[in-house]
Amino acid sequence: SAQFALTSRPGVHGVIEPDGVFITVPYRATQDGVRFAFQMSGRFTGTGFIARTLTQTDAVIRYRRQQRCVVIADLIGSRVAPVGEP
């Protein structure tokens, strides 16, 4: 397996298996007082990738009540040829 990082999400990194399957280590942080965890898994293909992300947030809202939200997103990425390549 090889390691990789997402430049669009600093701190998110994971491993890629020889068959293209990848998974990130759960990334946990706090932003504006809201705790969150982010993880992504999927497979790289010859034309891009397919993946699923899971983001979970935990926040204390008014009256000290805790609110939890989980968002799952399915992603499809297409490889874009560098400038000058067909």
C-alpha cells in the first residue's frame, strides 16, 4: 500500500492498496466550536475515482443541548488531462 494526502483537506491522509482501493484515517478537528470527524473511502480507476465521504459533527446548541449530524456523500471524479495532452 502507498500513502496519500488530500491537498483540498489539509490533515486528511490515508493509504492506497495496489488494486486502487483507498481509505483515509478519520480526521478529527474543531471549527468554530463544532467538533467534526471526516473520513473518505473509495477506489481509483483509470479514468478517475469513485468514493464516499462521511462527515459527523457534534455541537452544543442553545440550552446546552447536544446536536449530532451525519452527512454521507457519494463522489465521482474524472481524470483531467494536463494542459497540452489529448
